[in-house]
Amino acid sequence: MDSEFSLIARLRRALPSAADPRLLVGIGDDAAVWRDGGYTVATTDTMVEGVHFLRDAVPACDVGWKALAANISDIAAMGATPAFALVTLCLPPDTDDSWPDGLYAGIRACAEAYGVTVAGGDIVSSPTLTITIALAGAPTLDASGEPLLLRRDAARAGDVVAVSGPLGGSAGGLRVLRSRGASSDAARLLVARHMRPRPRVDVGAAAVRAGVRCAIDISDGLLQDLGHICEASGAGADLRLDDVPIDPALSALYPDDARTLAATGGEDYELVVVAQRDAIERVSAALAAPLEVVGVMTSAAEHRVRALDSGGREVRFERGGWDHLSRAWLAT
Amino acid sequence: MDSEFSLIARLRRALPSAADPRLLVGIGDDAAVWRDGGYTVATTDTMVEGVHFLRDAVPACDVGWKALAANISDIAAMGATPAFALVTLCLPPDTDDSWPDGLYAGIRACAEAYGVTVAGGDIVSSPTLTITIALAGAPTLDASGEPLLLRRDAARAGDVVAVSGPLGGSAGGLRVLRSRGASSDAARLLVARHMRPRPRVDVGAAAVRAGVRCAIDISDGLLQDLGHICEASGAGADLRLDDVPIDPALSALYPDDARTLAATGGEDYELVVVAQRDAIERVSAALAAPLEVVGVMTSAAEHRVRALDSGGREVRFERGGWDHLSRAWLAT
């Protein structure tokens, strides 16, 4: 079987959508955008037991929170506001009722925190416990009612690359869960980063209002997600590893691997924001904590990210990030 | 574990949506309806291998067609027009590439037949092959721009119950697939009814324009789906079994069970339309084939469907329809 990204390319070829003039953004960005009466930004994200979570390692309510939060993050990465969710639950017949009750409680908590209303869904029997959420939101509009969007393909050479917060905490939390041992405050903070991420709707909205037009959320890992921007924009990027902000709890618990996990670990759900420096500064001025500049877009012909150490030497990482098809929750 | 309908009730309690004034129709109808810039009608539907289809019994393209068609039918049952789909594929790692290729080809064929654009989706690894589609559409609007909707809760005692076409064909096709033997023309027609359903967007649109305000699509079986209308509307229904139109191929291949399958078999994706008789006649006048009147809504206190034979005696069926949690594709 092909990798996820190859399969997405096959999907794009098999399902051409460019012909629809109502579709502003189709397959390949964080979310789709279309025009109906107004404008809708929509995304969908799935969590599979044994791949994205283990039922006996995390409470159902945390799975519910994270399933919705991952979708909210995609909407945030478009500079849009989440609004309505459809929740699909694939449930093994032997599941105790307390599990869906816990799941719904977590979804509800996240929905209330982000102003999302669950409007419907589906419940089916399946051998594999799976939660799929589709989420629709509203884009930020300009004065004439046209949508202002953050896209993957809007980066240009010379733009600054910034991130919205410390990274690697979610990957650290995953490591804590796998080890099933740690119970320190740092360990608990990391697990919370992994299972209760706080998507940055505030950052996306501030960015789009400040004139930024390019962003992505960190779901696969900074290096890989910045790579998606490079590929979509036809540009390269130089990332200064020493400038990547590291989750303090990660540095405390796993000091040897913290920098690697901050650069490559997935599911932090912070945003990567790419724009001219003055726009980045305007975004920072609108936020409680400023964006952190970590690199610059280049005109490198190979359209990839170079991760550089303090001496300007390229650093190669074994693990480039998360491929949803080849990597499972416990596989690495 | 509770039944599907009990779990949906739990979901409604756990995720109260009535507080959102933008939500016109929430959990419990064929699709949700909300107001954003315009109005959106949205639904989601899942097909799980081993529960809703067998990979070696049906081509991937048929699974793709049916996965999208089931969603389109939910939009049709609201009197709305389907527009944009998000496609989520949960794929076992050992799946040959030809399978998703076939799936996408079937989704594309159905999308083109109904004017739907695939705007995005998700691909993840899973032990269980699963296709989840979320579909958004546009409601029919009145002259002042307000949505005209077909709802489950709008039936009133004295209303006529009509169906949009012959029933039982899909259940007959499922029986053909299970027997893995039949190869007659009738058998092929029934399998096509099962795997290539043609949702009735035309009927929903004609109904809503003719002033009808109540409908449901036949996904669980006529008796059960009409029961959903009774429950939502606080009414009863008397169904005249002799008037239920039966798929001719079903009568040819399974004459002994045809009437039972027409009354209880699921996934025909015709519409049940409930309205005053003059409205039903206006709908019929707008369609190539008229609606078939099969019963009447009553004020029966127990809010259930009575299936009556030609002598007016109630007929009880062993199998009341399809519960997505307790019944699997091969279980009955």
C-alpha cells in the first residue's frame, strides 16, 4: 500500500474538484472552503483505537476532547472559526456504555470551550473502535464579505517562519503513556499536552486579520508540516533548530531528546505562520504570547525544509514525522 | 451495549444542541440544518467492512457509490440539494492499491451523477476497512430566502403516507449476495438495487416545493422509518401492506418473501412522504412516476406503526428493520 501522502495524491487525481467554481480550497489543505449561501470551511479527522489511542491507556473523555480538538486545529489553520460538528462513532459490540458516555463528555467539554455545536452524527457497529468528526466553520471575512484564508500554498521566498508556542509536548506525552511509569508533574503536563491539546483558533484569527495568508497546524510534526507548506508553495525553508521553542516539561523529563521531539513530534496543534516579518509582528502584538520566529522561506529548488544547527550545518532526523498509514500509535 | 437508537438518545442528552439559535435541525433527523452565512444541510454515514459490506462479495466501486448515495439520500430526505463531500478512508495496511482506486471511482461516478464535489477528507490506517462520508448540501429556499425543509416531526393525524417507488429490492439484492449463487437478470437487478441505489433528490425537491413538510428516507426499512416519523411527530400510522409497491425483480426471485422484504427491508433509499392528500397529488404531478399512497397517519396514543392486511388485521413482522449496532451484514 502507498503512504498516506501518495494516497492523497491518488485521491486528488481520482476526484478532480478544480472544475467546481464554488470550491475555493479543495483536497490538500488543512480544510476545504466552499461558497454556498455564505462560505463554509470544513474538515474531518479520525481516531482509530490501536492506531491513534489505546483504550486502556487514556480515559474516553480525553479521546473525545482530542478527536474534536484535532478538527478545530484544522479550522484554526485556515484562520476560521469552528461552528458545527458531526460525530461518527464506530463501536465494537462488546463496548461498555461508559465508554461512549465518557467520549461524549470529552467532546462536549471541548465543544463548549471552542463554541462548537454538535449537530448530528452516526453510530455503527464495527470491530474497531473509531471516532470520526467532521467540523464546519466560518472563515474570517473582509469588509466586502470575501473570505480571508490561511493557505499552505501562499508562502514566498523571504517570508519568515514562526510558530505559536512550545513544541514537542505531545510527543513527550505519548512517550510517557507508552512507558506507563512516569507520574511526575512534568509527565502529567506532557500527557495533558498529548490528550488535551488546545488548538490555536486565537492565533489563526489574529494572523488572518493581520494580513497573513499562509499557515498550517502542527499535526504531523514541525519539520513535516513546514514541508507541506514548501511543497504546496513551491519554495524551500531553512529552520533554525536552536530557535524552535521546546515544551519546558519535555526539557525537564526527556532533556536528551527534547530538541528532536520539538522538531519532529506531531500533534502539538500549535500553528506554523509564514509571512513577511512586519505581519508576524502585528500578529504577535495581538496575542498574549508572541509568535516565535524559527526560520525563513527560501527559493531552494528542491522545495524542502533544511533543519540547521547553530553553526548553519544541516541536521538530519531519522524520523521525519507522522505518516498516518505507516506509523501506528505503538509502532515507534 | 445499548441499541443504536438508545445510544442516539444518550448522545442527544450528552450533547445538548438546542441552545444554539443557529441550529435549525439537530441530532435525530436525516440531516442537520444550520445557519451560517447561508444555510447548510449536513449529514454523515459510514460503511464498515464485515458489517455493511464484504470486500470479496462486491466491487470497491460499488461500495464507493453506495457510501456516497446513502448520504445523498439523507440530504434528499430534507428536501435539499447535495453539494460537497468529505471522504474518510480507514485502510488496513495490507490493502492493495486497487481497492481505494476502485472506491474513489465509484464515489466519483455517484458524485458526478448527483452534482457533488469531493472537497477533502482523511486517510488513516485501521484494522477495519471503513468509509465515512460527510455531505453538505443546500436547502430549498422560499421567496424570502428562508429554508423549506422536510422533517421527521412534521406529520399530523390525517396526513397521507406515500412512498416514492418500489421497495424491497435492496434487501433482495443482499439476499442474492449472501447466497452467492443467483445469476439471473432479476438477481442482477436486485444486486444493483442494493449496491447502486439511486437516492431521490428529485422527489425531495418536488415535495418541498409542493408544500410538503415531512419525509424520511428508507434506510432502515419502511416500517421502521415510518416509525421514526411517528415517534418524532407524536402520531401513529396505519400502513396498508397490500398497497406497498414491491420491486418487480424481488417478486420474481423471492415471491414468498417479497411483501415482507418490501415492508421491512432497508437501504432502498426511496422517500416516505407524509402530507395532506392534495400536496401528495401535487408532488406526483411534478414527477415522472407518481408517489404511491400506502397509509395514513393516526392519533394512536402509542405512536407506532400498525401494518394492516387487506382485511384490516394487524400483521406482525419478526424483523422490524435494521439496527446498525445489533445487526451485521451477515448476521440474519
